[in-house]
Amino acid sequence: MASSAPVLIAAAHGSREARAQRETDRLLTEIRALRPELRVESAFFDIHGPTVDEAVAALRGAPAIVVPLLLGAGFHFTVDLPALLGPARAAKPLAPHLLLTEALAYRLQEAEARAGFPADAVVLAAAGSRRPGGNDGCYAVARQLGTALRARRRAPVPVRPALLCAGREEDRSLARTARDLRAEGRTRIAVVPYLMAPGRFSDHLAAEAERAGCVCTARPLGSQVAMARLVLARFDEARKGHGAPLAA
């Protein structure tokens, strides 16, 4: 890519967990390795600095595209980001996308290798949103992952979404979802976190999965080649004018 490319500002949620910060740093390292000629900067919506507006201002007018390291169009994307962009442009959130499905399948494969056997059902576990429609992306990605696993294994592998913070959707709890799968005859249930990085939610999820009798729990999406390629794909879409429409 030519040196005139905009700067890529990867905007993460932010966490008090040092391991989450390290995972974000590793993801940016993967991105830079895939496209070394591209300038890649980091920013955060919460907890850490620089904030998105500070990262944009530090470029002193140089064109930039903010790629939110977010799995959905939640509060940070729909409310915070428009107020912070300044002259920069915004890319779409990371989900849904086939590269995201690839990344989730890879984490599942890792977990199955540690367990020593393949899962016969998968729970895609998200933090969850109480905002109307806030969980639609997770549901769509669960369907995509189920389709991908069926094609790879030539047999149906049910993938069901579960929510840690369900609000009114209590029937989407991890425990209830695992019970429903067992009632269908599934005995080797794997949990795949629909989370970007390790932290409080991933710890809670792992404990819930153990209590629910699930056989293995995958790592959060984090740093891997498919995720780095996904961030670059969103950057390229926005550069071609296919970014995310944001309210002013």
C-alpha cells in the first residue's frame, strides 16, 4: 500500500486488567507485521489513554481512520465515537465478518486440542447487552460459526449464543443454554468467548462454564492473524468509502 495511506487508529475498549492491555498490544504488533508500511496507533474509549480524540489530535491534521476494536455497535460505537472522531473517519465494528468466524473457529480448535477430543456443541458466550438489538450481532455470528463448523466437519455442530448480562433474556444464560444442549443429547459442550481480550468477563465466563459442566473453554479472540487481517479489512473498507455511518 502506498505511503499516503491514512493512519490506522485501533480503538480498544480499555481495561484495568494488564493482560487485556498486553493482548491489545500483541494484536497491534500482528497488524504492523502484516502491513509494515502502514502507521498504526492505539487509542482507548475508557480507562487508558490516549483517548480517541487525543490520538486524532496528535496526528496534527494527518488523515486517519479509527477502527473500533469492538464486536458490536454498542454505546462506545454509537454515542462515544461520533463525539471523538474530529476529522478522522470511522470503520465498522469487527462483527459480523467471515474473518471473525475464522478466528472463533481457531480458538475452538485450540480448546479442543487441549481437551483431547472435538466438541459436539458450542456455546458462544458474550458479555451481553441490555440495549434493544444489542445482542443481534452475537446471534448472527453464532449462526455463521455453526454454518462454518458444519461445512468443515460434514456434520451439524449446534452453536448457541449465551449472555453473561442477559437483562430480560435470562433464557440466554450459559447454564440454561448448556442444559438445553444436554437435553438434545450433546455431551461434549465447548464454550467459546465472544470477547476481545481476557479480563473480568472472561474469568466469570470460565467459572460459569465449569459450573455448567462444559468440557472446555476457549481463549478470548485476542491476538491472532485472522483478527489482525480483520482489522485491516475494516480499515480498507473505510478507506474505500465503506465505513460506518455515524450520527453527528
